[in-house]
Amino acid sequence: MKIAIIGAGAMGGAIAEGILKLDGFNAADLTVSDHNRPVLNHFASLGANAIADNNEAVKDADIVCVVVKPWHVEKTLRGIKESLDYHRQTLVVVAAGVSSANILSWTEKDGAVPQLVLAMPNIAIEYKASMTYITPVNTDEKTTDIIEGLFNSLGETVSIDEDHYPAATALSCSIAFAMRYARASIEGAVELGFKAKAAQKIVLQTMKGAVELLQATGEHPESAIDKVTTPGGLTIRGLNEMEHNGFTSAVIKGIKASKV
């Protein structure tokens, strides 16, 4: 399976890095196209094809991933559509707030449109740990399975309808919210006397343990919280203080504010 990635910025680059880490994937089957020469040099050093010509990049690909800023999507798609083979290629677009209707109108040629999937990963895809939302727009079952399989190998996927895509975009922002919580916890630990590196190790392992516990047990977070909140104890005091300062409300408001 040959993959082309158009746009190797923060997200496109992370996708490319993740793909190159897949067991058994041949780096020569990945083509990265970007205008940034140092970026191209980096991926070339990893064995991928790295070129600055989008049309050349998509020529031999089975899957074409367009990962550019939303305001560049139309120009990018119109620029490559004559080079796309709709009979054998699948188009994956990663861009918040760009509808499938617009994408298909920009790529229509002679009455034909490509098989299209909308995707919204997060930057943890670089380490095969993304939560990726995918919306198969007009793909057949076989193609949908291939795209789901690709993103499942790079983390976890949830298939959603396009109406839920704005909400999925907001939840994709949650990786930054989790990192902000980590930063706050590290700062709190430093204030309590831990050195910064030790504080970061403690906080990250604690967060990792919480995630793995919930994934392993399938418990609701509140049920797991109940197990560690002794009546009159320190944990419940800390939780209540956070709630007094609007912790849950702030998280919900942040997610809702991130909706496209």
C-alpha cells in the first residue's frame, strides 16, 4: 500500500512519522510533499520519498492524505485533481471545518468524484497513540476497512457521521487540555518541593496509570474515583477544592468552545 501525504506540518508530519514506525511498512511506499525543504530533507533521511511537487507526489499512491490548513484545502485539491485516479485512489482529508460537499465539488471532474474519507487524528499519532475520528463519505466497505485499519494501527479510531464531526474536532483538542492539566500538576508538585524533572515523571506516570486502569476495567471514572476518596480524607478535600474553583465546568466549557 502506497501513501502520499500532502502537507507535512505539525499534523501531516506526525502522521508521516507514525506511518514510518509501523512494523513491516516500507518507507519507500510513503511520499511526503511539502514546501519546506528542511522538512523534506528530514523525511528523505528516513527513507521516504520527499518532493515539493504535489502532483508528482500523488501519482503512484493508493491513499492520498491532504493535511493542510482549512483555508488551503480548496487550492490544494484543485491543484491535484487532474493527477488523481478516482478508480484506484482514496482521498483522505484532514482539515477541521471543511465539509465533504465542498471537497467533492472541488474535486469533481467529468461527473466523477473520488472515494473520500474525512479524518481527525491528534498529534499522538506520531507515536501510534492517536484517537482518530473518521467519516467515510462515499467509500465502499473494502475501502472503509482499509482506512480504518490504517488509523487503527496508529492508535484507536471511532467512525462517526459527518454531523458529529464538529464535536469530534472539539474533542480532538482535548489532548492539549490533558497536557495543560499535566503542566498544572507539575507546577503544583514543584511548589510542594519536587524538582521539575521528578515532578514531570510522577505526574505523567500517574496520568498513564489512570488511563490504563480505566481502559482495562471499563469503569466509569467516577466509580474509580470513589475507590480512592476515603471519607474525610485528603483526596476528597483536593477534589472538592478543584470543583469549588470550577474544574469540571472549565473543562466542559473549553471543549464546547473548541467546536467548529
